[in-house]
Amino acid sequence: MVSSIYVEKPPSQLQDIHLRARAGTKKLPQNAASFALSFLPILNWIRRYNLTWFLGDVVAGITVGLVAIPQGISYATKLAGLPAQFGLYTAFLGAFLYTFFATSKDVTIGATAVLSLVVGQQLATYASGASATQLAVFSATLSFWTGILQLVIGVFRIGHIVDFVPVPVIAGFTSGAGIQIIIQQAPGLLGEKGVNTNNPPYQVLREFFVTLGNGGANGATSYDAAFGVSALALILLIKYGAQFGAKRLPWLRFVGYLRNAVVLVLFTGISYAVRDKKLNFAIVKTIPSGLSGILQGDYSLPYAAIVFKALPAVLMVAILEHIAVTKTYGRVNGYKVEANQEIAALGIMNLFGSFVGAIPATGSFSRSAIKSASGVRSPFASFITGIVVLICLYSLTGAMYYIPSAVLSAIVMTAISELVNFSVVVPTFKIELLDFVGFWVAFWVVFFSSIENSIYASVGYSVLVLLIRIARPKISTLVRTSDGIWLEAETAHYYAADDKVVDAPDGILVFKIDESLSYPNSGYFLQLLNEAVYSRFSYSGPVLSNAEKLWADDADERARRHNGKWLPPLKGVVFDFSASSRVDFTGLQTFLDAKADLKRYTGRDVPFHFAFVRPQQINTLVRVNGPETAASFDGTPANPSRSHTGLSKNILKRKTAPAIDPNFNELRYFHASLDNAVSAALGDAEIPVAANFLPATSETSAEDGNRESVLVSLPNV
């Protein structure tokens, strides 16, 4: 027969650590081999690679490669403020390396709109006035240190830190960043000059319209505007036309995916055709052929001290964006993504990318969407993408000289528009208001300040909400249905009719906390526990004169506020620990404080019984019913426990019920069910179970304030 209480004391924390260490040491060779294998996921799937997969990967890889080329050029020049070739270096190297370390088949690593904008803002802040080469060195150094930290996070498996930022907050941040990028690219679309696009979006928008209205040398130029607006209109026409036509001709969807490449080739051809007309519009100009333009960062410590100022924003955006996109496509396509491995893969790419001058990179939402829709079968498609970009670097850079700058702005605006997503606003308003507020906090901080400040605000808000939820958890008094189910008193009517729900037996309080009991919520827990006792049970402690009372002692006065309503004396408290996994030092001290408070209120030691306690916490909670007091665990420097006044000593020495025997069976207070715990509490109290616990079999006399009760037995579990 299974016992209803613990029969063996579990190991302590130190013993548990020792046992785990011994087990880990014995399995060290096996764990090392497993870790090495997990670090190179390609070894798990390359043996199953086949021709069908290869054909799907070739189609997806070529498609994404043709998208990555115009986006890489656009993001480098229009957002990061760097020469175009560094966007292409980032695209090909990220694609090559990700093949070997990826746990996602859909994601493509490279320069992205949001991260490139963050990099550009950091360059404008910490490398203002630098030459193009100096900016590229700063960017490469930033990529190096970003990669180092990402690699450390991934290898040591601490990537769960990204879970502290919820999806709605990330959606608000990316939507705000998308709006900022669209506004930022508006001057470039029309050829405006003199607008500081690193300002907050509302300022850029104001300056854009002021400059547009004033005209002159800084106003919109007719040829830039013609190229930009025409390219924007054509991209949108191809996108939505292909979506409509693909219903009848499925192959048209690939035309839609390649809309940026089609428009780039078309308008570059037009630009080349009018090269001798001396028309006034901006073009990309020289892009070095092949890898002749590569450079490395400055890895000296004095230079690193400058770069480190820009590191937090770039690191957080890179990790958040990458994990968001990998988890999204893993969820959509039904496979599991390993977050730590993905962060490590990102770190490897950024680390090695710094040796060719690559921009800090992360997973791309837009290219990953195209890759997924193109029928990708494995991470090998990234390798194909890298080959396409490399071919472009060696054979097409001469033609890229004539790419109109306004066309790149159009490509950026249409690509980033897919990140603006308000679809979560209404659901979060209906489901969780704190998530709804989090979305708008992230969004508006971007709009009125900067992406960097939005990152800090988003993370700060998310951590604040988490701390509030920990500090103010759900704490409930439980009641029991006639079929033996314990429910929260305030919500029980949702699950059972009122006539089938009864309180715990007279003298017993069943209490539940839906969170670990730790230092942020211990005071709140004690407050609600005392309030529950004062409102449900009569005062049975010693009757003291005002001269004998402590100045803050109003327990007996509270008891007289029940307007003559009969209340039973408190005999025992049962704690439901089914939703609580940990009790820290402050939590233990809180239980001992509660014991002392209830002893003063009842005039006796009130036993505390526990149900569903995790074995690891028993070594902590066994002290609750023992001889220790809260004062013996007080860690404050000036512990007053040894300096009682004569008055307080007199009060403590007053006659009360006998204390619990220190030589008690310490495990008998821990139970496998609430019914067992309540039965044990009743046995400790030596009182009968109230008749109202089960269907009524006796009546209560209200005149003399006494209640009749019958002995019943609780079912054993």
C-alpha cells in the first residue's frame, strides 16, 4: 500500500549536488561526445540526405540568394551607412557557416533591416565623423565582440535569458522598428538631402515634410523620386499581382519572391542606359570585385573599450531577433529549435565574419519566410545561397555600379513593411492587459526615442512584469466539493454548484500559493495568511490588559469585529504546495513568523501540514514545526532576539497550550494529498470534523453560539 506521508527524508541540497556531480563525472566521456555532436547538428542529418532534399534545397537556396543580394546591398548602404560590399560579405559567409551549425532549415543568417539600423545608429553615436573605412573597422570589431559573447552564451547554455522578453513585447519592438525604418527611408526614396535620419521617427517625419515643402538644393530631386516611387510601385504590383495570379499559376509565387531582384535588375539597366545623359540622381558606384574589399576589425583592448559602449544594443537585438524567427518557423513547420545552439551558431558567424568586415548579422524574417515558402528541405539550402552571393561578388559587381540609391530605399521599405504586425494587439487586450501594455511601451519608445532605448524599455518592462507576478502571486483559500476535489474558494462556483461546495473542517485552514515562496513575495504571503486567519477563526489567545500588550497588537480587537458571528478556533493549517516548487531562506523565516503570529492569536502551537511538497524542499520545511523560531533564523546584523524587555518576557511566559514536542516525527507533516493532510491536522488538533464538511447531519444553535458537530472520516488517498 502506498503511504500518504513521506517515509524517507530526501537528500539535502549539498547532497543532491554531490550526487549529481558524481553522476556527471561518471558520464563525462559520454556527455562530452554528446555535446560535440550537438554542436555540429549537420552530423545528425547529413547521413539521411538525398536527391529529393537536394532539389528542394537548390530551388530555395537560389531563390533566397537572389533576394539576399539586393537586401544585403540595401541594408549596408541605407541602414548601416557602410559600403555595399560588406552587406554581401555578411550574406555569403553567414549562409556558408550556418549550414554546419543550424537547427533550423528555414532561417537565413545575414544583414537584417532592424539590426543594420541599430548598427548604423551606434556608428553615428560612437564613430561620428569617421571615414567609410573607419566605420567598416568599427562595425567589424563590433561583430567580433558580439560573436564572442554570443558564443559564450550558446556554449554555456544560458540562452534561456531570451525567454524573459515575451512575444507581444518583441512584436511591439519590431513593429516600431519597422515604422522607424520606413520613415527613415522616405527622404532617400525622393532624393532629399539634409534630413538626419538617425533622429527619432517623429522628428524625421517632421523634417521630411519641412524639407519637401521648402524644396531647393535639399528638396526632393525629380530623377531620384522617379526611380524611387516607380520602383516602390512596381515592387508592390509584382508582390500582390503574383499572390493573385498564383491561385491559378502556382509558379508565379516565385516571381513574387524575386520581386526585389527583378526591380533591381530593371532599374539598374535603366540607370546604365542613361549614364551619358548627365542626369542628377544618386547611384551606388564602385563595389570591389570578389573579396578584394575585405578588412578586419581592430581587436586591441583600447579600441574594444569604445566598441563595448555599442555592444549591449547590438547583442540583444541580434539574439532576440534570431530566436524569434527560428522559433516561429520551427513552430510553423513542426520541428524543435535548440535556442542555445542557434545562439552559438550566430556567434560563430559574427566572430568569423569580423575577419572579412561583415556587419553584425542575425536571422532574417523576410528571407526566412521566402525560404520556407520555396520548399526548403534542410539547412544545406543556406550553402546554396552562399554560392549564389559569391558568384554575384565575382561576376556582377561591375554592373552594380549603376544601382540607383532611391531603388534601394524602395527595397528596404517594402521588405521591412512585413515586420509591422499589429495582429497581436486585439488578442493581447482580450487575454492579458500587461502584454497589451508591453506591446505599446516597446512601440512608442521606438517612435519617440530610438531602437536602443526601446530595447532597454522592453527588457525593463518585461522584467518588471515578471517581478510583479513573482512578488504578488495568486494566494487562495481552498474549499472542497462533495466528490473530493479541492478548489479555490473564489472560483469554486465555476466548477460546482454552491450546494456541493463546503469549507474545510472547523478549525482547519487550507491555503495555497501559486508560486515559489521566496523573498519577493514572503511578506505578501504572511499578510494574506494572517488576514485569512483573522477573518475565519476566533481569537483564543491570552487576554492581556492594554498595559501588557505590545503597541501594535490588535488581534483581539480584530476578533471582536465579526459582529457576534460564531467563528471556530484555529486548530491547524494545511498548505497546498502543488504549484510551489521552492522555498528559500526568507520563505522559511516567513513560515516561522506565521507560526509565532498564530501562536499569539490562538494561545497554542498551531501545526502546519503540507501537501504535494517537492522532495527537495522537505529539508527546508521540516524546520517549520520544529523547535526553531524566526529569531533564530534572523539574518539582520542587529538581531534583537537576545534583548527582550521584561514586559515581553512576561508575555511569552504566560500559560499557553503545551508546545509541540521537539522530538517529533519530522516527516509526518508532509502528505501525498490534501485529504490526508486535513485528516492529520484534525488528528493533531483532536477535534471532531464539522458537520458542514460533508452533507449536513446536524444543526447549529445560533443562540448560545455553540455548534454541534459529528465525527466523520476523510477518504484516504
